[in-house]
Amino acid sequence: QVMFVESGGDLVQPGGSLRLSCTASQNIFDYHTVAWFRQFPGNERRWVAKINLAEKIDYADSVKGRFTISRDNAKNTAYLEMNDLRPEDTAVYYCNIIPSRSDFWGQGTRVTVSS
């Protein structure tokens, strides 16, 4: 069974930056589009950035120009560089493949943007 392990979340002030990482327990990066999702309290997870096998990248409008997704297939790891963070970015961040698999969700990593 594949599981993602996310890390890098922290408390950061508005305007700050963070770099999130997620690593898959098995070699699946060679076969799937990978995405970062976030979940606000009481809401479902929604993708914010995704990168396919051809390195085509898409971002949710709310993070365009501020977040950058990348992947290292050899390390089974995806990254999310987050700049100019805002209080509304406060959420738990997860990664998964697209379409997401319910059995692949990890624990996520919490990002809190607050002064």
C-alpha cells in the first residue's frame, strides 16, 4: 500500500515562505500526476497545485504566482514552495496522485500563517 508522508509545515508570519515535501512509500511518481491538496477546517480537500508526467503544471487561482510545485521522481518526492503566504493559506497540506486515492492519504502537514 502506498502512503505519502508530508513535512515542512510550520507557523509563519504573513509574507513568509515555506517549503513542503512529500515522499511516497513506493515508486509511483513515474506513473502518475502528483498534486498538493489543502484542507480548511470543516471543508473537503482541494488541490492547489499539480504536475503531470510531462511536467505540465497547474495551479489553483488562489495560489498562482506564489506557490511552485516540483517533483523528483528518483526520490519519489514532491515539493511545494510557498511564498508570500497569507492567513487564508492556513490549512493542512497533503499530497496524492490525480485522481486521488483514499488509501494514499498521509497525515498531512499543518501550515499556519499568522502574526
